[in-house]
Amino acid sequence: MDVELARSEASAQAIERIDRERAHEDVVLQGERATSDAELRAEREEGKRALAALLHLERVETDTRLLLERERSDAGLATRDEFMGVVSHDLRTFLSGIALQAALLKRNASEDAAGKRTVQGLEKIERFTARMNRLIGDLVDVASIEAGKLLVAPSLQDARELVRESVEAFQPLASAQGLSLDAEIRGKPLMAEFDHERVLQVLANLLSNAIKFTKAGGRVSIRVELVGQEVHCSVTDTGAGIPSQQLTAVFERFWQARSGDRRGLGLGLYISKCIVEAHGGRIWAESQPGAGSTFTFTLPVAPASSQ
């Protein structure tokens, strides 16, 4: 019995010693874990601070580079605008001289067969110079639009008179193409605030396109009317028409109705859209292939007190 009791006490003491050792190891392990966690947190915080400092430096460097690039871009745009202004002015001066000389030669041409052939050649020169002058104007307008410098100077005017002026200007061209051109003007004066020359440019673009894409024997018409608080002006033709999926694309830059068409840069409708929107208006196209097209734009009607 004494031996078994001694063994039992020894076993209890061993178990107690093991428990104490385990408790001590647990305390040591917890301390090590706490130290490790603290070191890890410190490393993470240091990493965050280092990353923040690096991002700040990169942001400052990026902002500096962007500022330099913007300054270079602004300088480049200013140089381009100045260059465009000088070149367009000089080219138009030369074209005016060519057109003037052609007109003088036409006036002095003889009435015989040789003189008539000379007149025909001179008329081609006049058409070419007019087309070149228009292309130069389109390029200058696009540069102004991209720079946010498209200028419009609205004043109170009768939209009906603008339509009449457009018809008179394009009647000879339509007749030469074998087309009928007429205007549908209804009601009393349609007073609106618009830039005469700019809106005349829109009508010129729409009319020239309508005439260009309408075959001989066809018809082009302009209609102007009051719709709610807007003046609506429409140009309708009996040409080939435009597929429905292209009715929005026609107002994009460099859009061409036909692949390989070199009669223009495809800027007229894009410029027209910008001009109309600068007036606070809208422009859109409606068409049925084979049945012609209608282009309509709006101008806000003048306040009642201004009429």
C-alpha cells in the first residue's frame, strides 16, 4: 500500500509539474505571439507610410508632367491656330485673285467658238476656286470648334428672309443640275435670335448636299415654320436617301455618303450641327432609301417682348 501511495503521489506531482510547464509555455507563446503581432502591425504601418509617401511623390511628378504637357499642348494649339489663320488668309487672297482674273477674262472673251470654250474653262476655274474656298473655311471652322472658339453673334431677325436669300443664291446651281428648287414659307414673320452668316452657312451646307445627291429632274424644297417655341427649318430632296443606321453618323466628322467620294471633306454637316447647337437648337435627319431625305434644324423663337 505504501509503495502504491508513493507512486500515486509521485504521479500527481509529475502531472502538476507538467501542467505548470505547459502553463509557462503558453504564457511564453502568448508573449511571443503578441510581440510578433506588434512587429507585424508596425511593419504594416511603416509600409503604408512608405507607400503613401511614394504615391505622393508619384502624384506630384505626374501632375508636373501633365502640367508641362498641357503647356506644350496649349502652345502647340496656339501655334496651330496662328498658322491656320495666316495660311487660310493667304490662300483665300490667292483664290480671290484667281477668281477675279477669271471673271475679267470671261468679260473680255470673244463671241466666237473659241471664246465660248474659253468661257466654259473659266467657269470651271470659278467653281474650283469656290470649292477650295469652302474647304478652307470648313477646316478653319473645325479648328475653332475643337478649340472651343466657334463664335456666333445672334441678333433678332426674320427666319423667312434667310430662307428666301438661300433659295435665290442656290437657284442657278439647281437649275444647272436640272432640279427644281422652291421654298414653302407660311404665316407671319418668324422672329428668332440667330447669327445670319452662320445659319446661312447651315442652309448652304444642307442645300448643296441636297442638290449634289439628287438626280436631274428631282426636287429640292425648303420649309420654315413655327412649331411651339421653336422655328423649324427643313430641307427636303428627292435623292437616293440615307440608310436608317446612318442617320446619326451623317453628323460626324469626315463622314462620306459614298466610299471614295472626294467632292468634300465630310465636314459640312458636322459644322452645321455645331453651329445649330451653339444657337441652342437641334438638327436631325429623316430619310427613306430611294425616296429622298429631310434635314431639319431648330432655332429658339424670340421672346414675345422682342417681336
